[in-house]
Amino acid sequence: MTMSLDGWPLAEPYKTKMIEWIELLPAPQREAALRRAGYNPFKLLAQEVYIDLLTDSGTSAMSQEQWSALMRGDESYAGSLSFQELERAVRDVLGFPFVLPTHQGRAAEHVLFRALAHAGDLVANNLHFDTTKAHVLAAGATPVDLVVPEGEDPEGDFPFKGNIDLARLDALLRDEGDRVAVVMTTVTSNNNGGQPVSLENLRAASEIAHRHGRLFFLDAARFAENAYLIQQRERGQASRSVAEIAHDMMACADGCTMSAKKDPMVNIGGFVALRDEDLYRRLRDFGILYEGYATYGGLAGRDLAALAQGLREAVYEPHLRYRVAQVGALHQALKDCGVPVMSPAGGHGVYIDAGRMLDHLPRDVFPGWALSVEFYRERGIRCVEIGTVLAGRDPSSGEHDYPPLDLVRLAIPRRVYSQAQLAQVAEAARRILARRRDIAGYRFTYEPATLRHFAAEFAPLA
Ligand code: F0G
């Protein structure tokens, strides 16, 4: 039985008011679904999936307070009441006076980089999430990843594997500072396991960026999980509230981009939040051009209202305590049965080191992809490869742009699955591990030129 911090069995801090049936298809139907989908979990239909751990983005359950906010949404084109609610929530929770809504996180990135990055520029980050990287590239700039070396080690229990390497950041700004459009930090760092960034590291990175006259931004999609992990892991933070810590994190930054589909628990939405009015005005022009007028940004008034409420709930400690414990319990269950997982557990999911688990498969036959297919085959579980297929090809050489690890992410939607359902996931992993030598690799039968993982099709190798 999984225990929580107080020694009692881990239990959801909410009860269910509305339910959605899920069904496990029989094995032959799952096999047929895989064939039809070209062995690509993105191409499975929702009704073919039993437990959907593809993403924690836009898949969380809203609270009754969010649903009632939705009903009260004000649909005025300009200056709506719901926008004002969002402004207040952003000010209260994050401390930023200006907010530019966008339809989701990548739209916030689009607006930010269109305004700030130009051809030949650099953008530094601990680890760029793929949409962030794509928007930096689309602006003609080059993304530079500066995560600490511990962040590339799946083992070892360094508590802040999302930290940015301060020495490398300082050197980059010293040598090429004029070219650096913006310094960012992604909290938590999605690409290496939902790993947190310490407050100490955020403060130091902010100081370095500002000393070199550069802007410092956060990619804040999972800021509340990051703040909770700071409270749990960073010296001197245990007695402080998550809300205070979140404020301190934001106080380091000139602004943030937000995919509100993660910690703020809406099905769609995002924003850029800013401290400086001049900067807000510069970005606003692009927001209006790409997203819509500055007080709705591609969202309905009701979406803004649900988002404002969700942002406040994001830092609610009983929610975070349960959520992070639930992720930790799945992490521990997989570790206990010998599945190699990225450690320590992160904030929003469990990442399996598929390259190690399927070490009989060379990287060019995609062990991460193969493992993600097996989760569906074994128990109708959908998850996602974060490895060679996702990384794509190096544009200059045309070769696979091998990332450090071939990972599979089991992302846990917020407030959706029970402990018993996640026990199914752990059991599936145990059974896959037992038959791992029989798992074959894959080859492309269709490989799109960009963002290939979404639409690619594969055939198993003999
Ligand atoms: N930044 C981070 C750290 C993200 O994880 C994501 C999305 C985005 C930005 C982009 O936000 O999807 O609202 O446009 N991550 C999703 C995921 C897709 O599954 O991790 P978006």
C-alpha cells in the first residue's frame, strides 16, 4: 500500500461528482488498432485507450469552482469581466501586473519570440521544450540548452536536475551576450523528467542575465509543481507556503510564458505575463496580430474565467501534495519491479529509460518508441516517446539528432486517475519488463519532414 507523508494510505483529497466510462478493449482489437494507427500512439482513437498517459496537458479534471466560473464567463469582446478576473489572478498568484492571453502555451512562445528574437540571435534555456525550440528556430534564432550535467543522468538523486548551468550561462553571456535575445528557464523541466529548478538557481540565473543586461523569463507551465518541489527539497524552504515560493520564483523574472493546460488545469489556454509596461506594449501588437484582441487572445471569456480560477487552485497545497505523491508512488512501484526510471521522481510524470530497459535494441530502431507501443499492447495504456523519434533529424547532416536518452513518459493528468488505475500501469510495466527480450524495434514507413512523431507511421522489425 502506498503511504503518504503522514503515514496514512495515500488518498485523493477530493471526491468524484461526474464520471466518464473507460473500457479496456480485448487484445486482438488493440492489435488491430495499433496496425491501423501505423504503430503510432498519437493516431489511436480516444475510445481505443484504457488509461491515457499521453500528456498531462489539457487533460486534467476541472473543479466545481472552475465549472461555475465557466458559466459566468463574460463574452465582451474588449475588457471583459473574465479578463479582469484573469488579471487579478495573475497579479495575486504570480505577481505580474500585465497579462496577454493566448490560446495555449506555444502561442505565448510565438508572441514572445516574434517580439524579442531575430535572425542570428541566441536563446538560452535549461532545456527548451520542443514547441519552445521550434518557435525560437522559427524566429531565425538558435536555442541553446544549458542544463546542469546531473540533468542528463537518469540515476543519482540530485534534487534539482532542472537547474541551469550557471557557469556555462555566464560564459555564454560573456562571450556572445549581445546575441542572446532572452534567457529562459523551464519550470519544471519537462524534457528530462519534470525535474525542478531550485530557487537558489533561479535567483542566480536571473542575477547573471540581468548583470549582462538580458531579460530573464520563465516557461511556467508547471510552476506550482516546481514550487512544491522546492518546498519539499530545498534547504530553508520547508516552512514556507507554496504560494510564497511561487511568488519568489516569479520575482526573479521579467515575465513568463504559460501553457495553462498544465498546472492551471484548463483544457485550453495560455498567456504571457510581464512586469514592464513598455515590454507589454511591444508584445501586445503581436498578440493582437496572431491571437486576437489583447483582452481575450484567442480564448472565449469563459475560458479566461476557468483559467483565472485554475491558476489560484494550482498552488493549493493539498492538491499538490497528493499529485506529487501519486507521481512518486508510480515512480517507486516501477523502481521496485526493476524498471529503469529517471530519478528522483519529477512533478508530472514518470520517465522510463527505455534505452536501458530495451538495451538489446540499437537506437536507430527506436527503443523508446517500441516501449510506448508495448504499453498499449499490454494494457491499453497510451504514453509517449521522448527520444530519438521526437528529436527529429539534424538539418545539416540529415541524420537522427540523437538526444542523450531514449525515454518514455507516463504523464499523469491532474485529478483524473485513481491509485488503483495507476496500479494497472505499474503491473503492465512489470509484465513488459519480463518479456522485454522479445520486443522488436521499428522502422519508418512514413516519416514527415517536421514534428515527425505526431504523424509518422512505422512497421515492426521482424
Ligand atoms: N512549455 C512546456 C514546458 C510544455 O511542456 C509545453 C507543452 C509547452 C510549453 C507548450 O504548451 O501545449 O499549451 O502549446 N507540453 C505538452 C506536453 C504538449 O505534453 O508536455 P502548449
